[in-house]
Amino acid sequence: MGARIEHLVTSGTFSLDGGTWDVDNNVWIVGDDTEAIVIDAAHDAEAIAQAVGGRTLRAIVCTHAHNDHIDAAPDLAARTGAPVLLHPDDLPLWKQTHPDRAPDAELTDGQGLTVAGIELTVLHTPGHAPGAVCLYAPALTALFSGDTLFAGGPGATGRSYSHFPTIIESIRDRLLTLPGDTVVHTGHGETTSIAAEAPHLQEWIDRGF
């Protein structure tokens, strides 16, 4: 089979600024029958490793470094030998969760990641976190948005390291310019599309969240 998108939901907690909340996270696997990448190794390395199965794991890509998106990354890397990739602007957040284990390589804006014969382009989309990225895979008509864009609006910007005007700029300039039929695979909750979200940009600005 050719490249495809697989999905599992893992559960755990998100902690920042002294608070902790129960969360369900989307983990996305992109690949074919022989190789794959994991986008956001959240909470349960064993479940993610089982979903990958016997395939070669090429990379563990972190859309940002909030603990609920990276807590299982070192364990999954140890199990599979795959490198953990993170944008360097999110290192301060990463170190809150993994002070003794650095990511293996940096993500950069415009970088291409190739798996199963397709390319995913890294889009630096700060706002929810300084080093937040999305991954755009035109061959799959897919965007993996982390916590930058959800069904119904932008990711939260009320906590440390986040900034509302910046996330709006990222969404407006980097995401809503993509083809409308692009399916948005989010970090939490349901998928959406660029066409479904684009008409609401001004509403989000007026609401200020």
C-alpha cells in the first residue's frame, strides 16, 4: 500500500504554569507498510510502538513542546531508534519535561521530511508556542496542525510562551493560504479543513482568543 495516515488517541495530562488538566491527544502516523513517522508522541509509548508495528520509524516529530505532546517521545525513541525532531524555539518548554534528554535534531521552516515516497513540509507557526510547527503533505491533501489550528479556531494563547497576535498571523499567512480542500489533522479533537475554518478568521480576531 502507498502512503497513508493512521490515527490513535492517547490520554494523560497537560501541565503548565502550575496547573494540570486531563487531556486526550491525537497521535498521527504517516507512512506505508515499511516505514513511518510519528507526529506527537503523546502519553503512551507502548501504544504508539504497537501501532507502528514492525515498520521502520524514521522520525518522531514534535509539533511543539508542551508536555502532553512530547512526554512519550524519549521512550518511543529508545524503543525504535528514531530521532526526536523539535523546532529549537521550543527548547525551553522541552526542558521543563525532559531536562536531561535533548531532542536529536532541529526542525526548520521549509524543511522537507520524506517518508513512504511523500514529502511533508515543515511550517513554523508560532503563537501557541514559540517553536510550534505544522506539517503540510500535499500528496495526502493533509495538514498536521498540532495545537495551532483546531476545528473552530486557533489554539490557546493564555499561558506562558504563547501570544495571540502571533498565532493569528501564523494561521492567516501560513495555513489559510493552503488549498481549501486540505484536511486539517489537529492535536486534539476532530479534523477540519482549511475551507471550513478560513471564513471565521475575523471572528477569532474579534473574540481575541
